[in-house]
Amino acid sequence: MADIANIVGSVIIIIGVVFIVLGAFGIFKFKSFYPRMLVGSKVDTMGSMTIIFGIMVRHGFTFFSAKLMLIVILILVLNPLVSHIITKAAYESGHPLVDYRKNAKNTENKENTGNIENIENIENTENTDVRE
Amino acid sequence: MNTINVIDVIVEYFSQQFMTHLLWAMLALVVVFIIGVIKGPSIWDRLLSMSMVSLKVIVVIVVLAYISDTAYLLDLAIIYALFGFISEIFIALFVADRAKEDSAREGRK
């Protein structure tokens, strides 16, 4: 019985580790801030919660698992809150929504305002403050 | 006979060495996200990677508590979660306020 719990918990832990490695890959894959936040926050919260659930399955129905449940609830409440507040603070302080590395290449078209129609032409336009 | 040996090896691995390997994997991921903190071009990327580092440190503390089977190490994880998240929220709000003051001082273009 303990062997079955060990194997099931270990498989759940491996699923969580795969989630977190995909989150790390997303952090280094995307070069702008908002896609990075989109990928990183959700995948990372899910992976950590899955790892702690696997440890709960391995340990059984004990006091240790009750404390782990408290940590899972804290992560579930607080980590999306932190991601939301960091993104909202970045947006309100004027972090550009368009990739800033493309600014140096193309500076001809200065009429882009970041509307829906212009998103397909982003590679040919200049990065301006899109909220104005 | 051979399949029984394979099952025994898997059960042996998952019951003995697996959590130590998980601890090393988590420490490697902490190093990866610290590279993200150093490399990130803006302060918001650094703050995002820093929140992920704090989450990985919580998982490392939980795995350490499981390996040594000491429940009081989880108190440390709870405190680390609360203080880490609160400090990230207030660093984000502080930097946003300072950026707004700077843009107000320079004037809108």
C-alpha cells in the first residue's frame, strides 16, 4: 500500500516538475514582459501546487499533510494576486505593450497606436506609448 | 521474472532516492530563475523572476521537511510565503509610484 502511494505521488510530482520546467522555458523564450508574465505566472503556480499535492499523497493523512494543505491554499490565493499586481503596476507606470527591441530596427512609420488593426503590422512600426 | 525485477527497481527508486533527486532538481531551477533575475532587461522582468525564485524556495523547504520528516520546517515555509509575497507586492507598488513621479516631472510628450 505504501508502495502504491509512493508511485502515485511520485508521478504527480514529476508532472509538477514538467510544468515548472515549461515555465522556465517560457521565461527564456519570450522576449517581452507581458507574454513572459502570461506564461510564467500560471504555469509556475500550477507546478508548485502539483508538487506539494504529490508530497501530500506520499505522506498520507497526517498533521504534516494538513500543514502542506495550508501552504497550498496560501500559494493558490497569493501568487495570482502578486502576478496581477506586478502586471498592473507595470502597465500603469508606462511599460510599453509592444516589444521594445524592435524599436531600433524600424523607425519609419510613426502612426502606429497599437490598435487591433495594427497588431499584424507590428514588425514594421515604431514602438510608441500605446495608451495615447 | 524480468518484469518483476523492473517493477522492484522502480519501487526501490521511488521509495529511496527520488526525493533527493527532486531536491537537486529544485535547486537547479532556483539557479535558472536567478539567471533570469540577472538577465531580465527591465525591473518588471526581474521582479517576476524573483517571485518565481521565492516560490521555488518554498518548494525546496517543503521537500527538505519531507526528507528529514520534521513538521516544524513547514512553519518556515508558511512565513517565507507570506513575507515573500507581501514584499513583492510593496516593491511593485513602490516602483510604480516612482515611475509615475518621474514621468510627471518630465512631462508628457
